[in-house]
Amino acid sequence: MNGRTVVVVDDSSDFVAMVELALEPLAGRQNLQVLHALSGEEALALLAQYPDTAVLLTDRRMPTMDGLELIKRCRQLYPLLQVVALSAAGDGTSIIEAMRAGASDYVVKPPTLAELESALERALERHAELNRAFQMRQKLQDYERELAIAADIQRHMLPSPIADDPEHRYHLSAVLIPARHVAGDFYDHWQTDDGRLVLAIGDVSGKGVSAALWMAVTKTLLHSHLEHDLSLEQAFDAVNRALASNNPQAYFVTAVVAMFDPATGELSICSAAHIPPYQMSANGTITRLDAPQGMPLGALESSSYTGATYILSPGDRLILVTDGILDALSPNLAMQQSLLDQLLKHAHTVNSESFAPTVISLLSHHWIGPSFPDDVTFVTLEYAGQQHSYAIGEAVPSESSARD
């Protein structure tokens, strides 16, 4: 009867029969099943058959297995079970021992009907409360497991956080730290058939699972359209139309996509209301690449986008971020940009492999808390320039001839 069973345990069959008779009105009102046992062993057998039993009413003194041992066993096996101990009048020591063993209440024998009903009603109420809490805890644990699975799936959807050009012309590294289990941020990168590098970064409005799903859709659409030889502007137009045409929750995505040619240093950028990328020179000078800003993807179906072209010189770094890094630096919007510039300058002397981790480490000093207030994504591309491969026997030019 799933949580509405009461087991009465006493070595006196007359007492058990009296208790069952006395409990009939209560059993009728609360839809209880009242079972009885004449020993601790019989009680354990009944509990094994009815593991959701709500209340055990047991005498303290019984042959073979006494009530104290039964209470201890029940506490180990059935943590939600409420145990009411029966004790003779004046036997305070037995009551204390029973409570220490795990009984939740006691009744002095012989109990009045009112005392018996009152004790059982209290026990049933406690059991119901504990059962609700247990069910809630189980649901939360199930939810945590589902979120952990979702986070693992999302991590596997992202490309490698480190990528090197086969000809050693650039090094790419990326860090994504979700504010919760799953992120609404994303990054992507891949090399086209003609050797150019595509970089994308984005931030979905909202947080949690719904934002993560929208992130997956956006990332997939961007990758698909750009692989079909569309320009950055055309790809943004197509992705925006697809997102806006079926968007009842009114989500939107800020994003930047860059197309980089390592052979020439040419960098094309298209932005959908995202934080502009940063170009950091070898000496630490930081320049914001303020490409024309379009509307966020998915916000307005008729939006159009315009790109811009820049040149990276050997030794330059391209830096893409989401606004979570600014929120972690300061809640003061007016200070965020200068603080980010300082952060990047402090890290600019480290090598390409350590640059992104160093920035995140420095960021952690600004934000004191168990997690960042928003998803944090940081992508950096360090350009080494065109590398010349010398054939066997070919002379390597001296430094002076190289200058000539």
C-alpha cells in the first residue's frame, strides 16, 4: 500500500489484537493497512515484504530479538521508517535507549486510544514529510545527472581547444567556462579546403539548458552555411533568417565570425552585435577591430550584415571574447574595457600555449566566487607569419641579406 502501512510488534497477541482494534477508526480515515508481528524476526520479514511501511509500533522488551535491536536494524535498513517505541510506565531508561537507537517517538503502556492515535498521526505526518523530501532529492539528483550528461555532450560538440597550422603559421587556443552545468556560449574553428581558418564565437541570450540547445542550433547552422562557400555576410543572413523564422521564445545570439588567410595575414570579420575582436601586436598594443555591427542573430528576420577586412602582421594576436569576461572583471560597465585591456597586457608576454590559461587565471583574481557570473569564453589566435621551407642544400639567408 506504498507508504501507508503500519506494523505493530509485540510478543503478546492479546495486546496486538487490542491495538489493531483500537486503530480501526484511524486506519479507515487514513487508508492504512495495519499488520502485526509477534517477534522482531517476524517484523523484519514483514518489512522486507512491505519496504515502504510508514510506521513501526514496537514493544521494547521481547524474547529472542528485543525491541532495541529491532529499532537499530530498522534504522539501518529503512531510513524513512518512523518507529514508535512502547514502554512500561516508569521505565525511563528504556525510553532513552530506544530514542538513542533511532525511535522517533514513544508511548507508555498501556496506552489510551487518544495517546495511540496521536503518536501514530505524528509518525505518519513525519513519514509523509520525509518521503516528500526524499522524492524531491531523488528528482534533483536525477536532474543533476541529466545536466552532467548534457554538459558532457556539449563539451564533445565543441572542437579541440588547441589547434596548430600544419605549416606552423598560427596557434589557436580556446577556453569556455560555463556559469552553470551547460553554457549558452560557443566557439568553433575549422580549416577550409583552400587553407583559410574560420573562427566563430557566440553568446546566446539566457542561461541553462534552453540556451545550450539554442547554442547548438546556432553553431550547427553557422558551420553548415560557411562550408557551402557562402561569404561571411551571406552566412549570417541565412543563419539569422533560419533562427528568426522559428523563435517563439525570442532568443537571440550575438556572434562574431572571422575568416583568416595565414598565407597573407588577411582577416575578414562579420559581427552580429557581439563584442568586437581585439588585435594585440607583439609589443602589447591593443586595437579594437570595430567591424560594422549587425543585429543579434534571430532578433529580426530582415536584418542584413556587413563585414570588414583587416591585416594581421606576424607576432599579432587576434582575441575573441564573450561578455562573461567583462562581467567578471567589474559590474561597472564604464570600467570593463580598461580592465580588460590591463588584463590582456599583463598576459601578453607569455607564450601562445599559456596565453589563454594565463588570462583566465588573472580573471579569477578579479571575481571572488564559486563560479563566474556568466559563461566565459576566450579564443586567441597567434599569427607567426608565412614560414619558408628550405630544400636540402638550399642556403638559409643571413640576417643582413634578409634585411636587404
